[in-house]
Amino acid sequence: RGVTSELVSRLLHLHFRDSKTKVSGDALQLMVEFLRIFVVEAAVRGVRQAQAEGAVLVDVDQLEKVLPQLLLDF
């Protein structure tokens, strides 16, 4: 399933100030792809951080360590 258009549309509309704000289909698809890439990249970086620390599982600590650079890269 992953990141769906419906999910992204709901998330966007939660933060719009004007309830009449609309998102075009192209813009929605762009946001879906952006979020998909962002989540995959966060997971990959989290795994690499966990491996560097000798951890078997990725937890919040590893994600917190990679998040600042991830946000700067995006």
C-alpha cells in the first residue's frame, strides 16, 4: 500500500487554513512521490545508522540521529 493519494490528500487538507483550498492531481502525485522517497530514504539512513552502532533493529534513536541531515538534504 504505502503512501496513497488519499492519505496525502487528507494530510494536506488537515493543514489548509481555507477549507476551499484545492490540490491539482499533478501536485498531489508529486507530493505522493516526494513522501514515498522521503520515507524510504529515512528508513535506509536509519538502517545504516543502526549498523554503524552494531544494533540489530532500527529504533527511534537511530532515526533521531539521521533526521537533521535528512531534512537538510530534502
